[in-house]
Amino acid sequence: MSGLALIVSQSGQITNGLPALVAQRGCKRVETLVTDRPEDGQYYLAPGIVKRLEGRLAGTDRNLSVLVVDGRVHPGQTVDLQTRIPSVTIRDRRELLWAHLGEENPVAETRFELRRASLARREAARTQRDGTTQSPTGTSGRLTARDQETQALRATLEHRQNKARKRVQNSYNGVDGRVVLLGRIGAPTTDLWAGLTDTEVSATAAPGRPARPTTATAALGPHTLAVTDTPGVPGKDGLPESLTEAVPGLEAALEQATCVLGVGESREGLRSAVRKQFDTAWRSLGSPTPAAAGDTLQAVLETAEFAVCLPYDDGGHALVSELHDRATVHATEYDHSIYLRVEVPATATEHLRRRVAAVGGKTKPVDTGG
């Protein structure tokens, strides 16, 4: 994209995050036109708006190069609208999202290609219907080719969606918990993720990034967590299908999450959607800092404390070193035996008991209740 982009909404408002995505596509200027009108059956945009766009392009201001329709436009409507204003590249908000994510996300790239193929097929079908040529190798052949292209892209999309889901489902299986950071386009999830996981990222995270879930581990007390950064969610409601079908790993991450941290503004719609669709804890993070996230997660993640007695031998000393690496050791005392007070994730209590018993030691739960 280049030049001027115009976002047109007929719902009375611009979808949250859409101007930021348009700007990221390389447009020098972004303008908006907001109305409150019903969808037109042929052009999606109301006839008055279409005439207004035609007049603008016919006038002295011909810098408009991209028209972003803030809505879900049917392929037939897009083809008809493109015929009325052929000098402008037309995208609906789904196409814009897929094109943006597709720069770094093969699933989104394929979804965008499928949309373009559907539009090309619609155009070929209309041309054939209008009878511009009856040659067996003319539009009839082009329509068949478009059908084959669309079918192949659907198969590719399904394959890549399944691969993306499995990539998330089969990763980081040895952790104590999974945390997903979720926010709107522009929410500082990436900066928070970098702080929690001690990962270097670019100085300023671009809106709509990452293009697909990105995971790294973080240590929080006795816990080792898989923390996942996710693409920004457009709008103010829940998770739009246009996003989840282009980022299937997002739902896969939410399905496995121990806790979802809502980051940034307009979180209520996301909170409602997550609570309705997934069996996971939700916490809204007022301050998007690693310290605040750590305090919030500490209150969610369960731990257990034990008094541990180990023999004063090589096996006991080796286990002490292991516990310092994999648990929180609050106290250590050496005498005829080795005495420790350790805190472990609640899910690791049986493992602790087995390890201690294996070296001839004993464990006793510590009551930390007030």
C-alpha cells in the first residue's frame, strides 16, 4: 500500500485497531469516513457513499489508493464495488488483517490468498455469465482454473491450520503452567512477554504483532511457566473468526492455558469470551509490568511447602542441588542429616516425595495457613 488510505465504516464507528493496521501497511496518510447506514445488497457500501467516492476520484484529489471497508464484504459485493471504482485497491477489514499477519504467518497468508482467489473466481463467473466470450478456452476455462485454485488453497489452509495447532499443543509439555497474554491491537503484550521471559525484542513492538503465538519459559518462584504472547485482537468484543482462522494457535494456546492475563484497554469483551469458551483462569492486569504480572500469577498458581530430611551422603547432597534448581528452598540446615524447607508447585508434590524417598529421606507437609 502507498499514498492515501480511506477507511469507511457504516456502523457508526471504526473497528478498534483498524487504523493502526492500515498505517502498518505503509500508507502515508490514513483518513476515515464514518456513517450509520445499512449494508447495501450490491456494493455493501450505501449508494450515496459509492457516488461520493466516485466524485472524489474524478476530482482534483486523486491520491486515494486504498479503500478499506470496515465490514465483512461478500465476494460479489467486492467485485461490483471494484467495478465502480477500479482505480482503488479495495480491502475489507478481514483481508487487511490477513494481509498484515500473512507477512509472518503462513496460515494467514494462505487465508488471504484464498480470499483473493474467491474474488477472482467470482469475477470469472460474472464474465462468463455476461457472455463476453463463448470460446471453450475462454472464460469457461478460466472459471475451471479458478475452481481448482480455490480447492487447492482450501486444502493448503486446512493443512497449515492443523500444523499450527499441533505446534502449540505439542510444545513446552514439561512446564508447571501455561500463561497466555491477551490484549487488543496496540496492547503492550510483547513488552510484558519480553520482561517475563527475559527475551530480547525490537525497541517498539509493531501493532498486530506477533503474527502468531510466540512462547518462551519464565521462572516464577518454584514454577517454570510457558508464557505465550499473542496477536492483538481487533474490535471490542470477543475473538473474531477472522483472527482465529488465521491464527489457529491462539485457540490452541487458550485451551491449554492455566491462566490468561488480559492486558491493556477494552478487556471486558475478551474476558467474557475466554470465560465462555475455555476452562481457564482469567486475570485483568491493570499495570502491564513483569512485577505486577508476577504478583497476579503468584495468587493463581498453587504451591505446597514441605519439611525435608535427607541423609548426609552423596545422594542427599545431590538432591539438595537439584532442589535449589527446581524448587524454592526457604531454609537449609546441616547436622547429622540435611534439613530443608522447600516450596514446590502443587503439581510437583508427588515427584518431590518420590525423589526424597529414593535417596532415603523423608517429607512432611508444612501448614502455611494463617
